Amino acid sequence: MVNRTLAEHIRKMSTLFPVVSVTGARQCGKSTLLKMVFPDYRYVSLEDTDIRRMAIDDPRGFLSNFGRRLIIDEAQYSPDLFSYIQTKVDEINDVGMYILSGSQNFLMMERISQSLAGRVAVVQLSPFSVCELEESGLMNENTNSWLFNGGYPRIYDKGIPATVYYSNYVSTYLDRDVRTLRNVGDIMQFNKFLRLCAGRIGQVLNIAALANDCDISVPTVKAWLSILETSYIVFQLQPYFKNYNKRLIKSPKLYFQDTGLASYLLGVTDFEQLSTHYMKGHLFENMVVSEFRKSYTNAGKEPQIWYWRESNGDEVDLITGFDADIVAYEIKSSETINRGFYDELIKFRKFANLEIDRTAVIYGGNIDYSTEYGTFKSYKNI
């Protein structure tokens, strides 16, 4: 079993709030994690039609029957239940009463904001991280294999081939989640949009160009990006600037939560293809940025990650922290260190007045190196 880093934070939140809601991408392991963290809680899933009918027809009776210390999975299927949970919480005024999770995050968050604001701690679970797999002995030494397989638990738990898994994952996501939204009328067009997004990993987001390539309107692109973000398929990395000057580009970069899904959408059918694939560097960058993001969300913190780019083309792939605590990283998929990898960091170091130990190159090798011009860190040690 893989020990999930988020488990400690969830336990802590259950001692502070009456309700804890666990969000995250479909099939990222929410149900398994909650059963592990709260073994003494009763577990019910509204995926079961009989249980769902009970929750819909008689929400008050449902809560009375199952009592407190209850995990409710797929809670979004009973919209009125959230109001009755609010009533119970206000009446009893205790912590750790209900643990909620669901796969349709946009519906979950809508219900929570309507009924449980101020009473609920919302935490986000991601697919497996490199650290989690390393500690569990499941991390493949081949970098390309990790990029290809990604971190969705069933690939490791059930040994499902990545191409088979992600083919079914995309079908499930499109059929069960996207079709529930009124502003997505053409599923085939949305599928094309999803694949075009995968081809823009690590690039400054140009919404007009994306709209043109997909033959949809700019407002539609914005709406569909919102759907992908809300369902934890993609995220946007915002630019870093602290009033340095007005030359800084202010458009975000686009990344996927998981490189396995992105690889599938790019048409990669075997990890060996990544050795020469034109998107290898972008996928590696995506993986590193996503791992930093997970390190924040797994600790229950708002991610403090950005990229930096000037209008003259100078760019740093990743900046973490804020103000005096920032650290700048360049990301390279190469397994061999190269002096030239530090060129952009040297420029940023002078520009931001950073000490040398506040910068590093994250590369595809297995060993950390300290050199006269800076540190090279293995992606496995971030």
C-alpha cells in the first residue's frame, strides 16, 4: 500500500472542522485514502443506487440512520443532503462529523459553497507523487516510464497498461463528467480541445490561437479551460512579478496534473517513444512543476509556484516561495549536467539579487551535484 502524504493533513483538519471534503481528479484514490485515514468511520457511497435513493428521498432519515463519523462518497449525487448536513453540524457543533468526497468536483464545490461555507475544510488529493512511489518501492528507475505511466493508482494497484487505462479514463471523464455540463455541446470537439491542450504543455497560454486551432470561440475556450481546471485535469502556472517592470509577460502557462494522461493525449503508446519524442522536455517540465504543486497541496497549503519570463525571451521555468524566500529553478530533462543549463538562472539571479544557493537546475539524472556555478538536483530529490 502507498502511504499518501495528504493523510496527515486530512486527520488534522478533521480535528478542527465538522466537515472535511476531499476533492481531486477522478480515480486519484480518494475513497481508498479516506477508508485508510478513518477506519472507524462508517463508509457509504451514493454511487449505490439504493443508498442514493435514500439520501435523496429522505436526507434527514439518511443522516439519522448512518449517524456521525460518516464518510459519504460521491456526495454530489444528493444536492439537498448538504443543507441537512449543515443543520446537523450547527445543531451538534462537533468536529470530524462528516467526511465528503466526490468525482464531479464542479458539482461538489457548488454544493459546498451554497451550504457548508465556514464549516468545511477542503483538501485536494492528487495522483501519486514521485516521493510517494519512491517510498513505496514502486518508482521505476526509467524517467520515461514514469512520464508515460503517470501517477494514477490503478495503474500500479491493478497493473493496467497505461494506454488501456487512459483510454478508458478519457471516455469515462467525457461521458460522466463533461456531458453533465450545459456549456459543452460537442463532445468530439471537446476531445479535440483536450488533445490540443496537451500539445501546449509548458507554453505561454494563447487563448486566441487555441480557439482558432480548435475552431471554437474565445469564450468557449475560457469555459472549457475552467472545466478542465475544476476537474483537476489541468492547471495554470501564473507569471511571477513584483513590480520589476512592465515588460513581464502576464499570461499563464498550461500544465496537466498528470503526465501519463498528457502522454496518452499526445498519442504516445510506449515509454520508449519518449526518448526521441518532441514533447519529452515539455513532459519532464510538466512533471517537475506538478510535483512542486503536489508538495504544497499535500501539506494543505496554497501552491506558491510561478514562472518568470521577460519580453526579450529571458525565462526561468519555476519559482517557488514569495518575496525574500523565493527559489528559482531551471528544468532540463537531460540526464547529463551542462554548464549552459545555468545561463537563464544567472540572469535571473542578477536581476532579482538572489544568492547562488537560491537557484538550482532540476535535471533527469539520479545524483545531486554542486558546482561552481550552481547546484544540479535530481528530479527524484525535489
